[in-house]
Amino acid sequence: MNSDSFHYFSKLPPEIRRYIWHYCLPCRVAEEDVPYLLLDGNESRQACWANASTHQNARPPTIAFVNRESRHVALEHGHNFEPPDSHSLDSVWLQPDRDVLLLNYTKICDLVMYGHVDRTSSVVLLFLWRAEELQMQPCVVAELLHSFNLKTLLDGDDASDSPRVPQEKLGNPYSDDIASYTECIQEQKMVLDVAMAAVSLHITTEAALGSGLFGLLGDAPVQLVDFDDEARLRQFYELFKENSLDYEPAVQTLFELFLSSRFRTAVENWTRQADWVILANLWHYARNSKDYQDILGAHPGSVWTPQLDEDILYFAMDDYLPNDDHPWVKQAKEKAPRLRPQVMVRYCTRKCYTKERLPDYHATNLWWNPNF
């Protein structure tokens, strides 16, 4: 008899069987769209056609195909969802009480497809409202708030620059209204997950299943890990070393960085900068209000230390910090969303590193090509 088989499962009480099926459900990162880049710079250290794992991740969980009873449990917790945006997948399986809803979209997506980047604000806003309607935890990539360049960090430079914003909104369609994101998030959740970087593991389905890191049944190929969760990151690193180190030694550099104090410091710096960008945009939003004097006081520049001169066209975080004694700053900081930086880890079985599968540009998936 096969020692891995359990022939008496059907004889268990129905409530026990249902509990077991429920235990088998994955906790997923439900991607609305395919990542254009794996968040490690335009000259990546890795190669992956990420649309393969994204489409795998969009399917119903494994137990949905075992029998009628297991499918009923899967349908109790999940359903197919059709994202409305043109860049999104046709259908995604969502488990609102178990999954994180991820938007991989970045400004470069529209730049590649349409030659402009003026849709960013509306795409993100609609995504955030969908997350609220579905009662799901939202996650976006770091670039939508403030640039984070993993390539420059790998090359020994800073991953992000001190932010700088215009004192007056110029009405530029290429600028993102981050204040609108924040206003939306304030009405929903106080926490926003942010994907700072990603790494793709080219391993077999058996290795993913055996690790237990991608769901009990290996049907959760995309995972988010807190950027400072060294123990869990190291588990993925060990899985990579056991299965892929000989084929993609350069990816080891990514893991070594993720586990370093340099990466943690860089993410902490980015978080402070993103918080400043959010506050600066909320300040713009308040200034554009017809009641701005009631909101900000007689001198809007007093929100900043030192006080911001109206003649200055641009101001930077290096020169101006929030005045923590100002009533508006206290209120804005209290309502501003808390950012939770993450590292995305995904597994792919396609051996994208081989010559015949190597992408034209590392870590790009040409997600706009429906025939791939």
C-alpha cells in the first residue's frame, strides 16, 4: 500500500472533511495584472517571463478540482473576478478573506503601451476602490509613491533620492495625484502594502510543494514577505540554493542584498521619504481647497520647518521637514496610511534562464503580448 495514501478519508465525518479542505486553501497574493519588471531595475540580475506564474496564480486553488465537496469549500471562499482595466488579466480567482490584492501597474506600463503616463492616478484610484469594495488588503509597487531603484542599490549607490516637489501644482497631466491615493486609503485602511523588490525562483513544482512556502498544495506561486523578516527570507534563499543556484548564480546577489542591513536601511529611508511625499501632496490638496486658510492657517508655509517662502518654486525633503507642532501636521500624520514594505517572491517552472527561453530584456515579460 502506498504510505502516502489515506483510504479512509471518505469515512470521516463531513465536518472534519470540510475542515481539512478548508485547511488546504492557499493564502495568496492575487495579482490583477502581470508585472512589467520584477522590480529590480532595467538591467536585471535575473530573467523571468513572469506572466507564466501570474496566470498560474489567477486560477482557482487545487482543491477546487478534487471533488464536489472540495469545490464547494473553494467556492465558499473564492470567486472569479474580471478586472476592468485594459492592462489587467481577463479573470482572477479571489479569496477576499484570505488574499492580498496586488496591482503590479507602474507608470512605464502606459508609457510602453500608449506613449504617455497620464492614466496613473485613475488606475491606482480605481484599484484602491476595488480593494475596498472587495474588502481586501491592497498592495502596490513602490514606484507609485516614490522611486526605489534596486539596481542602483546593487551597484553600491542609494536606492532612492530625497524627494522634491513643486510648491504650486502645475496641472501637469504627467504628474501623479498622490494626495488622491492617500485620501482614498484614509477612507479605507490605515495600512498599505508596498512591493519594494521581487525575486523569481526557477524551481520544480515538486520543490515548491515540498517547501510549503507557496501554499500547502503549492498553488500560491506569488508571496509577499515583510522586508525585515529575515527568517522567512532566509527560507526562500535556502530553497533557491538547493534548487537553482547552479543555474542562476546571479540571483544569489539579490538574496544576499535582501538579507543585508544595507537593504533594510534603504527601505527605511524610502519609507521616510514616501511619508514626506504623501504629506507634501496632502498639503497641496489642502491648499487647493476653497477653505485652505481654515485648514492650514493664514500662512500655509508654516506647515514646514523652516517656514516655506512663497517665492520658492520647488522644495525638498532635505531642506523642509513637517512642523510637528502645527495642528494640520498632527491631524494629517494621524490619518496618513501606514506603509508596510514587502519583498515579492514567486516561483516559476519554465526555466526562463535557458537560452531558448531567455527574455529579450531580463525580468520583462512582454505582458502586452497575448499570444505568449
